[in-house]
Amino acid sequence: MAIVFSVLCAVVYGASDFCGGLASRRTATLGVVFASQGVGFVLLLALMPWFGGAPLDGDWLWGAACGVAGAGALLLLYRGLAIGTMGIVSPVAALLAALVPIAYGVALRGERPSWLTIAGIAVALVAVVCVSVSPGAPASAEAPDARRTFALPPGMPEAFGAGICFGLIFITLAQTRAAAGLTPLLVARLTTVVLVALLGIAGGNTRELRVARPALVAVGVCGALDVAANICYLLAVHSGLISIVAVISSLYPASTLALAAIVFGERLVRVQWAGVVLALAGVAAISAAH
């Protein structure tokens, strides 16, 4: 079941990021994170009577740590999606989000995946790289040597930072106990909301905590999907290895690209289609090993 929930997590995460990036192009990033996490907090409160659990002190602390990482991840990611190319920023962040938990699981938790699983992880990582490829613009006549100049595309620094923070989210949630239920996620949402509010107040940008009317629906859907994805991840990581669950969950760019193609009519290039195929192959290899 860990593989199934991991795949669901990836699909829902991708949809959530798409909505968050869309909303960030219509209103301030602070407002998107503040409101979407607020929506998630309310939804989790409603679910607590059924899935509240029995948390210990450690579960509360790890939930708070997840909230700190979550604030950084979402602020950086949505900012990157707003100023950069969605089909590049999201996969780059996902690649780092996968590598951080892999290094943690193997180096610190002593996880030893089978060779078939390792092959599946390698294929999945290649898939993340492939779906991040975007057709480049040809050099202009006025600047024939433009291709020789290296410069990070817009949103790349944000993507790198977001990826590391997402990796920390995966790690911190993995430290919680299954018996804690949804409490760690509730604490994480509350922590993120408080931190973002304090950022807005400290920076004198309280107006940016508001969400413009055109972005309200996207923000609400983003918050709901983010909660659903986190629940799927918890169910997956409590029944499987973090080095496997995190990699599959990090395949969410395929979902983001698919939505971009459906909603905006964006076309995938051949390498990106190859990435989608490799992603399915990687998931199949990992599933066959368990």
C-alpha cells in the first residue's frame, strides 16, 4: 500500500502546486501560502475527530519542524512558479526533494533497498530530470553568442531552496508515529500560518497576506489538495521506506505538466514524454520489488 499512497501523493501534490503557482500569478505569494495553509488547517480540524490520534511530545515537535520547513518550501516554490517557467521550476525542486530523503534514509537510517528498488529509484530520478527539460529559445541575430553565456533561468534559486525544504518536510513527517494520526499535520499547518503572518507583519506587508478575488478558488483548491497529499504521504511513509516513498512522491511534476497541458494547452517535448514513461517504469520497478 505504500507504493499506492506514494503515487496518489505525487498526483495530488502536482495538482496542488499547479493551483498554487496559478494563484501566485494573480496575487501575492505570502497571501497564497497564508490562505492555502489556513484552508488546510480548517480542513484538518474538521477531520480530527475521526483521525486525531494520540500524539506524544515528539510528534508535536516534529510537526512544528515540518511547519517551519513547509513555510520555506511553499514561499520559495510559489515565488519560483510565479516568476519562472512552471515546467522547469517544479521538477528541479522535486529532484532535490527526492535526493535529500534518499541521503537521509541510506546514511542515517541504514535503509538498504534491493537492487531492483535502487534501479527503480535511479530511473525515477532520471524521469524527474527529463520532465524538467524545456525547449530553449533560439539565439537572436543581434546576440548570436547568447547560448554561450550561462545564467540561471528565473526561479531557479527559489527551486533549489524549495527542493531542500521539501526534502526536510518528507524527513520530519517520517519521524512522527502512525498513532499520532493527523495531529502532526495540524501542528505543521498552524506553524506555517503563524510564521507567514509574522513575516508579513515584520516586513510591513500585511496587505500581501490578503488574497485577490481572482485567486480565491485556486488558493482554496490548493490548500485542500495539499492536505490530501500530506495525508497520503503519511500513510505511505508509515508503511514503507522513506528513500522509496520520497522518490515516488517527488514525481509530482508529471501531474503539474499534465495540468499545464490540459488547462493552458502547453505541449510536452519528446524528452518530457520520455520522462513520463520513465516515471511509470520507475514506479513499476519499485512496486515489483515490494
